[in-house]
Amino acid sequence: MNDMSEKPRMPDEVGVPDPFQYMHPTSIENYGNWDWHERKRPGVLHHVSKSGDDLFTVRAGTQRQMDVYTIRKLCDIGDEFADGHVRFTTRSNIEYMVSDEAKVQPLIDALTEAGFPVGGTGGSVSMISHTQGWLHCDIPGTDASGVVKGLMDDLYKDFTTELMPNRVRITTSCCQINCGGQGDIAVNVQYTKPPKINHDLVGNVCERPAVVARCPVAAIRPAMVNGKPSLEIDEKKCVCCGACYPPCPPMQINSAESTKIAIWVGGKHSNARSKPTFHKLAVANLPNNPPHWPEVTEVVRKILDAYKADAKHWERVGEWIERIGWSRFFEMTDLAFTKHHIDTWTGSRKTMNASAHVHF
Ligand code: SF4
Ligand code: SF4
């Protein structure tokens, strides 16, 4: 029996740490008291507080998955050339804060010398936020970080300059369903065929009710195959999402022929100027072509070139497309409008997005 006089156990988990312990002293002193800010050059922000304090932030791109030597190098740069305080942005950029403007240029020089480009602010293509399932997840269909490397080799100059009409946020995802994000341009895996079931293994490996419950469109049913308990798929309903593969590896959906890459455009999280939007399909069926995914880079470059040439100042990619119309978008980017752009799925009254029937 519990002794009610005992104090409750403190939770072991730590959750999100208190951010103030890591913040630059000028940030702490002026918390909630900032007056205005400007961008001094690509990659450098200047904030001024109501009390007149200055804080300069220098932003540099990193490769996100870093070995300990690289992290130490970044920290050494922070100790030697900045004031010893750094933060990472959600897009894996590292930011150094300094209160003295005279430190900004030597810091930029040190980062550039060490191979970290300074940029990612304002109308630039910031670092790509990407999933990294190839390292740790159970369902990736490609190496999203490899796609990022292929893309950023080409977009390097767009990171270090601010020549786009507005900020461009790109995301990549290594499966079709889970932790990818909305983006001005989103590069996602696309499975083009329903899973193939290895009936000999299902009975030994999988909990069939768990697999049946996992399908968002109720396309999986228990079945007896050759006298053994197994599963069957209603292929007309299946949307090839890949959700059944993690709890049931014998339902293999990955293959060289059926794992492709799709590019979506016009997504936006913020509600600045216009409401947040989901991205929409621009190109389907690109080859999943490691190690550099040149077909993906070519399409992203076409979209960015058209956006840069035609969008009005401060229009995001989605706002630009809505203004000119989707048919003009396909003309300007020289991309084909195909049957894959038409939602022909008949399993729901309107579209699958109308259903909250998702089991996880
Ligand atoms: S995108 Fe999919 S495969 Fe990649 S890490 Fe997220 S859940 Fe895993
Ligand atoms: S979970 Fe996804 S891939 Fe599997 S059967 Fe259902 S719709 Fe198809």
C-alpha cells in the first residue's frame, strides 16, 4: 500500500530544457523588450532593444547529421570568434550571437574558412529540413538527407544570397506518410504500388489486428491463405501509403520499380500575408536515383527559376502560383500536367483528406 505521507516521486524525464541557461546575456536582459531589427547582409541579423542594446546574429548552414569533431569545431568557433552562445534553427542552421559588431566579420571569415556557408536569411533558400529515417526509422523508402545533399550542392548560391522574392522553405521526407513537413517545395517519397504480401511469413511475424488497424482506408482484411492465417489487400482502396509495412515487414512496399519521388509545391506554415496552406502535387514518378538524385534537382531548379523570374516581391511560392493560376505554373516551369495530378480515388466521398479515419 502507498504511504500517502510520502512525497510524490519527481518525474525522471527532463522534457525540454530551460532555454534561458543557454541564451546570450543580451538576449536575457532584453527578453520581451526588442524594438526593431534589420538584416545587415545575407546571414546576419541585427536586433536593437528598446534600451538601445545591439545583438548581431550570424547564421551558417550545417549538414545536420554531424560527427563529434564537426560539432566541436563549431563550438570552438563560437568560443573564439563569438560570445560562446549558439542555437540551432529548425532547419539545422547554426546561429552565433555577438553584441559587438566588430566581431561579425571575423566570425563570418572563420565560418567560411571552416566550410560553413553564411546565409539562409530573408529571400534565400534556407537549409532544407529533412527527415533522416535511413539512420533510425523502420519505413524509409529513400535517404532524404542524400537528396538534400544533391539539392544543396546546386542551391548553395541561393543560400548565401537573398535574391528570391521571399524566403523559400524546402523539405524532404523519406516516406510518404509521417514526419515530413509542409514546404514551399516538398520532396517526398511516393509509393506507386500496393504492398506485396509474403504469406509464408505473416503468420509467424505479424500481429494481424495491429496491421489491419494501421491502414487509414480500411483496405486490409484478415484472410486464410493456403490454410495459414494471413492478410489480403483491397487494391482498389489502397492508397499505397506504406503505413502497414512497419508493423508487418512481410507487406513489402519498397522496390526499385515502385518507390519514386514526388515534388509538391505551395505549402506554408505561417499565416503572414495569407493563410497557411497544404502543398499540392507538381511532379510525380521521378526516379529514386541515389547518390545525387539529379532528376529531383532539375525539377526544383526549374520551379525556383520560374518563381524568381515571375513572383512579386514578398510572394511565397504558393501565393505566386495562386495568383498566376496552376495552368500558367505548369507552362512557366515546363512541367507536364498528367493523370497523376487528378484525384481519382473513389474510396471517400470527396477526398481522403476529408476523413479523420487514421489509426496510429
Ligand atoms: S519520413 Fe517516414 S521513414 Fe522518414 S523518418 Fe519520418 S517516419 Fe521514418
Ligand atoms: S496501410 Fe497504406 S499501403 Fe497498406 S494497405 Fe493500407 S493504404 Fe495500402
